[in-house]
Amino acid sequence: MTLPSAEAVIRASGPWQHRDVSANGARFHVVEAGSGPAVVLLHGFPTFWWTWRRQVTALADAGYRAVAMDLRGYGGSDHPPEGYDPRTLAADVAGVIRSMGISQAVIVGHGWGGLVAWSMAVVEPEVVRAIVPVSSPHPRRMRAALLASSSQRRAMSYSLGFQWPFLPERSLTANDGARVVELIASWSADASWIDDEASDAYRAAFLRWPTAHTAVEYHRWAVRSVVRPDGLGYMSLMEAPVQRPVLQISGAADPMVLNATVDGSEDFVRAAYTRVDLPCGHFPHEELAGDFTQALLTWLAGPDLR
């Protein structure tokens, strides 16, 4: 079966608008719908904006301005050779928010997008109203768990294989990107949500060169920065407490980011903190889209954001 083109899935039609926004020296592809308070949605590895398709429409229907963007190196955004560290990524998103004329936004981020959300609350707080990290512990909790927990290291051992040159990219693009969906399925508690449409979309978008390379660069920075000055400086910076409300959503059966690793993230928050654990794996917004969306909408309308 022939996959759809990368352009077709990245620019998928729907009850939303596609835009290209210049920010932080690059061009970013965003999808937006609705009007009202802004909610910016950030995907993780190995997906792209489309992972939020259900939330974009639900947020718009509920009276919010939903903005889902392709992070640097993904989808329809620029794929520059560098800048795959959290501080640059946070500046990217803050720049997009400002370029779109938004003063403040709730930042919802899954996986790597959650890391960006945590980072923005510290390094770009003026554009952040609140954050919703999904399947993403506070960066210092993740670092501590990787250093101390053999279980968490085993769960993320795939990232060590990404340190080799060339081989990860070849693996991820072989057989029309079959490994992309294999990874998504293996990190889901129940992979039945991955229908043909989702499988085709994630494979096709990832095959747009050089996405396989730039997506891996995130992981290369994460591992190599453990002992480098830029990584140590970032972790020192993230000691600062988060002064914005936080809704943390995790999958109780997440095989990749263990619940014990998420525990303690609240210690870095000096504002209202709420945690919701859903009975799913690493992709709560996909595996249990209805439950996830309801939890998000309930919190957005609650007292923490008044």
C-alpha cells in the first residue's frame, strides 16, 4: 500500500487553518482553530501537530484559541542543523506565541513537548499562563531517575542507540517508516488506537527528510549534554521553581516514562499543582482522547486559571 505524501498529512484538511509563522530565526508550521484564551499544543517524538487533532477541535468548540505547532525539525516547520536543546526550543515556541499576537498561553506538551513546557515556565514565563506536561516529568526528576533507576534507564534505552551516526536514521526510515509506528505501539498500553489513518500519517510525516535526522538530534543532545556545560547549565537553571499553575497528566501504565519518575515533579512547582493519572500508556491524548480532553477542559475552566 502506498503511503500518502508528507505534504498531504502535514497540511491535512479539517476544521482548522494552517499557517507559517516566523520566529527565533526559523519558520514554523502551526494549525489553529477557535477564538478565546490561547492554548498551545506541543507534540513529542515521533509525532507531529496532528497528534492533537481531537484536542484542537474540542478546545475550539469550548471557546479557546487552539494552536498546535510542529516543533523545530518536524512536520512543516524548518529543519535547521542545530538548536535541538530545551532553551532554544522554548525560545522557538515563545517567539511563535508573540508572532501570533498572543500575550499569554497555556502550554500543553507531550513528551519532548512537555519538556519544552517545563522549560518555558522558567525561561519564558512572561508568555506562559500555565503548563500541562503530558507523559513528561520535571527535567530534574527525569535526570535523577536516569542516574538512579535502572528501570527507567532500561525503559529509555532506545535513546542510547540514537547516539550512533547514520544508523538510527536508516532504522527509522526503513520499510516506509515502519519502526515509527512500532515505537508508538510499544509505548502504548493498548495499541488498538493506531488505525490505518494514524499509522499512515505518522509514517508519512516522519519520512519527510530530514525529519528522521533532526528528531534524533533531540535525543543526541539529551544524552551528550549530561556532562557538557550546556546541559549542566540548563539543569542548574531548572532548579528555579515554576511559578505558574501546572496540570500534570500521565499514563498509569506508561512503559517509557515510569510513574515513579513523575513522582516528585510537584516539588519544583510553587503554584497550584494538579496531577491526573489515566489508565493508559505513553500517549494519553491518543489512547484515551475523550478522558484526556475532559480532564484538560475541566482544569482550564477551574479555579487555578481564574
